[in-house]
Amino acid sequence: MDALFGYFTAHPTVFTLLTIFVVIVILYFILSKFIKLAVLLLIVILLAGGANLLKDPASMPGKIKQNVQTFVTGGEQIWRKVSGLWKDANDIADRVKKAPEEINASMKKAPEKTGRSGDSGERKKSVPEKHPAAK
């Protein structure tokens, strides 16, 4: 073990490269699913582009421009809908925050509108009569 530490102290670049390699391997195992998905999507895109190129190679630049424009306008529409949804959610959250205050205010105004004080002490408590058989 001392020989290994001695080698790394004598050659710090080897230690640095080994450390970088270990970090890359760890990140690869963590992100391997995302890397596989990215590679798969890249292959699908290349195959689709190749198929379009083989069908009609002369009009390929025009098709690319049209597809990019379609993608940009679709992205803008999605962004507008999502931002509108976000604004609506914020409005609803603000209304929900204000609801308890409005309920408390209406509860305080209720005795004024009905003419009652709202105290339960003014009410006459009814005592149930005993059943004739219990007498």
C-alpha cells in the first residue's frame, strides 16, 4: 500500500487521470439510462434523415427549414399554453390563500345582517321531558 501511495505522490498526473476516469465511470453508471436514450434518439433521427435524403435528395434543405420552422412554432405554442397554465395556477393559489380571510370577514358581518349577536348564551336551553313511563 505504501508503494502505491509513493507512486501516486511521485506521479500526480497519473493520480489525476485515474481520479477523472473513476468519476466518469461513476457518472456513466448513474446516467447510463439517459445516455442510452440519447444515443437511441440520435440513431432514430439519423435514420429518419437518411430515409428522407434517399427519397428526394434535391429538396432536402427546404424540408429541413420547414421542419425546423414547424418545430419552433410548435414549441412557442406549447410555451404559451404552459405559461398560461402556470399563471392560472398562481391565480387559483392566491384565491385559496384569500378564502379563509374572506370567510372570517363574512362571519363577522353575519350578526350585523341578521340582527343577532351570535352568542349562544341568549338561547334558552331546552330540557327534554322525562318519558311518562320513567316517572
